[in-house]
Amino acid sequence: MIDFFVALGVALLSGLGVGSGGLLVVWLTLRRGLSQVAAQGINLFFFLFSSGASTAVNCFRRRIAWRQVILLSIGGVVGAVAGYAVLNMIRPALLKKLFGAMLLLTGTPALFRALPRRKKEKTDRQTSDP
């Protein structure tokens, strides 16, 4: 049952535009004991459905830039095929470390961009309070 709520939360974050794929992989590897490769496969399959729902809403609201979609899709297909080829050459322990490093490299800048904003918001609130 807890997997349902984890999936719901990850899908909610995805719908908000947060790159939450890493969260599901972390959950599946650390809490469910799956291998990194199995967790990434489940993650990709899961996001077919959760991103499909978000895509439908954005299509309905006409928020899709189709030219960019086509260019990104071509690059995505080529990258996915190349990534799968590389995946088969990497030991699972190294893959886990590379995935963790990728999360740190992408998450750290986002964290530091958010911190000054929160500090500024706090300062703005203090100056506007009577």
C-alpha cells in the first residue's frame, strides 16, 4: 500500500514539472531492494503513464511547442539507445554510484538557487510586517 502513495507523490511532483524520476529509483533501490537496472526500468515504464496524463492536460491547454518536441524526441531516442548500450557495459555497483553522482550534480545547484530565494522571501516578509 505504501508503494501506491509513493507512486502518487512521485506522479504529483512530475505533474508539477519536478524531475522526480530519481525519487522513484531511490525508493525502489533503497527501500524495495531492487537492482539499479530493474528500478530504472520500472521508473521508465511508470513515467509512460504519469507523464502521459500530464501531456494530455498540456495538449488540451495548447501548451506544447511541437517543433521542440520533435527535436527533443529525436535526441531522446538516440540517447536512450546509446544509454542502453552503455548500460550493458557497466557493472551494477558503478551504475549505482554514477546515478548518485548525477543526482548530486543536478540537485545541488537547484538547492542553492532555492536557498537565497527563501532568505530573500523571509527578509521581504520581515520588512512588510508592521
